[in-house]
Amino acid sequence: MKQNRRVFIPAIIVTVIGLLLVLYSFYSTPSGGHHGPPPTGGDHPGPPSGEKEGKGGLGGTFKQLGTFAIICGAISYSWFYLKRKMKSSSNLIKKMGKLLYKVHTYVGWAALILVVAHGTYYIIKDFNNPSTLTGIAAFIILLTLAMYGWFIKRIRNKFMRTIHFLLSHVWLVLLVIHAGGHFILPAAITLMIWGIIWLFDLSARKTAAKHV
């Protein structure tokens, strides 16, 4: 049993490193306040190195990559919700759950690739921004989360899925800190979709109960 629990060690180490980076980012922030992120799609205090920040600017493009990463993360995370609905009386919800199960891993890897592209740009162009540290923290958690997900089917250990699940929540917390306002809209849309699914499930269960 103790040997099985050793799989927690890498996750704990990475989580501690991530939290230390976040704490240091606040420590290194000027007294004027914490400037809005980069590496995962948050508000940036200004275009790095004098580049144009508009929609056609390079900085704006890489900022959008961070936003897309958040959206991919929301889609992948939704599997944890739909997983509990796989026994729903609604065939539509069951099909949605099966589809999300098939794609959530690929969408998660897509989020990681987008974060790498997004973060690399801001590390090169604006490394001194304290919010870059929160982006790096979110990235290492996401990378560890992806690696645990990859090993789930390759290492027989009952704790692998638990760690994968817990790390996803750690990533969400760091994402809120890093992305700020850019996190709100994807989160709100995700919760709205979950609410619609819940209503469909409730209606399907009531309909099924009437026919018993």
C-alpha cells in the first residue's frame, strides 16, 4: 500500500513548486498591484517590446491562444461532470458522455500545446512581468496533469485517477489566479451547459419514473 502511494510524490512536489511560484509572483509584484497575466490568456499590462496589441498584433494573437487553451481545458474538464451522468435515462446525455470520453484526452493535449505556444511568447517577450510566474506555475501543473492522465492506462495503480482529478482542480485554481477575467466567460458558459444537461437528466428521470 505504501508503495502504491508513492505516485503522489511527484504531484505533491510539482504542486508545491507551483504554489511557491505564485507566492513569489505576488512578492515580486510592484505595490501598484498585480498586473494581468500572460501565459494562460489573462490581461496583459501592455504589448511586450512595443508590439501592437490589437487583434492583428502578434501579442494579441498569442493572448488568444491562451484563451483557446482555457476553452480546451473547460471541455476536457467537463468529462468529470458527464462521467457521473453515464447512467442517465437520457440517451442523448449518454452519447455526449461517450463522445467526451473519447475526445477529452486529445482536447487536454491541445490545451497543453496552446499553453506552450502562448507561454513561450510571453517568456521571451516579457519574462520580467510577475504574472509570467503564475503562467509557468499553471503550465507545470497542466503538464503533470497530462502526464498522469497518460500513465493511467499504463500503470496499474488505483491512485492515478485520483491524482489526475486532484491536479485538475489545482490547475483551475492557478488558472483563476493567472487568467483573471479571461477565465470568467468560459467558466460561466461551461456551468450553463452543465445546468442544461442537469435539466435534461432530471426531465429524463421523471419521464422514466412515470413509465415504471
